[in-house]
Amino acid sequence: MCHLFLNRYFIYARTSDALEDKKQYSHLTSFIVEKGTPGFSLERINPLIGFENVPNGYLDFDDVRIPDFNRIAEVGKGWTVMMAGLNFERLIAAIVFSGIVRDIITLLFYYTKRRVQFNRTINQFPGIQNEIADIISKYKVSRLFSYYCAYQLDQGMEPMVDVSISKMINTEWVRDIGSKAIQIMGGDGLTKFYPVERILKEGKIGEIVAGTNEIQKMIIYRFSAMLPIYNHTHRLRWNEEVKAPILSKKESQFKDLEITEENLLKVIAHDYKVNPGIYMTPDDVREDIGGSRSAIRETMEALEEKKLIVTHKDHQGKIVLVKANYKGLKQAFPKEYYRWFPDWYEDSDKF
């Protein structure tokens, strides 16, 4: 892969083509290939639906030899070099549209004050006002968040999640703004005499360059899922006073009981009362009863073997989620233990 930078190209090359896919990123090495290097030539340029001033094409490397002097960073560190520039590149992809969106807003105010329909200028129609208000709101929010991302980069941070969010929402909103602007201007919006048709095309390209927005969403989810702020203890426990599950830091009623099949089954079955639709993790179980992870795991395996619980396992066969089945629920507590109705529910409707 390569990136055009003035008269030089950044190249990320694998040091071995025989590597397994899962190891390839640790064997990328980055180089600068300069224009005029023997064997290095431009193969073709592809016209795009937008970005008329940005050439997009293919480069040909025919037996190109690159001296070690042109290497960037250490051998095998190409992935780090590439990723170090991606946050900046994605932020550029996000904010490049800000200027033209402001111009579009100015154009819409100018146009709608002068376009007459049904004996009124169209800026008087609430529907037109709503659409322009939506455009202004998206412009302001995306611009502010982009500045925040730029601030983080200036502070030496690598705001991967925030930059991906900025790139995603800015480009999606720009495409939406282009569509709204064309709709507001009607047939005039479709002509090339006004820039609104261009911003629609540019926004579509923006959703693809610097990593597609689908990739941005993957980054946002996967890296956010690892952040401590989203992974703190969040437990719903059944509260007998209000007769409902509530967020609570109060210790479980099963805390410090001996880890036996009977006690562990009660812990797991009791959680059915909190929410019949979700499983417990082994750590949830341990938080409720205490004890060692190995003892809990062995006991859960015994309960599973007796078909009193169902489990969900990872690719290594390790239990990651657990829930009592109907047989286990009946063995742990009588059926009345799980029944609950709000005060307003009539006895005559119960069955």
C-alpha cells in the first residue's frame, strides 16, 4: 500500500510473503520511494465522482530496489508508522468539509430569501427552516468535535476512537447535508452552477477514504469495549423492599457461602429472578459468592454435566457465560420464588 506525499511515496512492504496472516502486521516495514526511482512509475489515474483535484490511481513497482537509507523506523515497525499517521489523516478527512458546509449554509440563506413559491419566499416555510436548522446543527457539532480531536493530537495523544467518530459523523453528515441542500434548492440544486451537488459527491467519497465508515465503527466499538470507563462493575440485584432489580453495590445474600453445587446453583438460579433473559459471567458468580475461580469453574462444570445449567464457551472451550435451565431452577428454589407481579396487577388475571 502507498500514500502520495509531494514527490515521495510512503510504502509499507511485508518483509516476507510467506508469513501467516495473523502475523503479517508485525512484519511490515515502511519506506519512502522517491519519484524517479528506476522501475517506479505511474500506471494509471482513475477519475472519481468527486475529488476532481485529487489524483487517484495505481503505481507500478517493476523490480524497484529501495536503499535501506529510505527506510522509516525499524524493520517490522511499518504498522506502527502507518497507524501513527492514520489518526491525523482521518481527522483531515473529517474536517476538510467544514469550510464548504459553512458556504452551503450561506448559499441556502441567500437562495431561500430570493426564491418565491406560493407568493412567499421559501425561507418562510417551516419545513425549509427545519432543514436548514438541521444543517447548521450538524455543522456546529461536527466542527466542535473536530477541534477537540485536533486539540488532543496537539497534546501528544492518539485519540483513535474520537478521531474515528469525527471522521464517521462528519462524512455521513456532509453527504446528508448535500442531499438536504439539493432538496431545498430543487432543480437548481441539481445544476453544476451551485456547489451543493458537489458536496453530496464529496461526502460519499469521504465515507470511503482514510478507512471506510464501517471500519471506523469497528474501531469505535472494539477499542471502546476495552476502556475501563465502560467496563466498571454494573450489577443489578433483586431488592426485596421494592420488589424489583436495582443497581446496587450491596453484597449478595450468598456472599462467603461454601462453594458447593447446591449453593452455586442457587446463585445462578437467583439471577433468573433479576433478569430471565441474560446470562452470568463466572466473575459475576464469584462476585456474589466469593471463593477461588478454579473451584467455581469446577463446580459449574459439574452442574453442567448434571444438566442443571447451560453454558456458553469460547473457542478454547472455556466457560464464559452461564445460566440455570428449567431443571436447575426447579431444583434451586420452589416455583413461587420466581413469581412476581406489580401491585396494580389483578389477582383475577393471574394464572
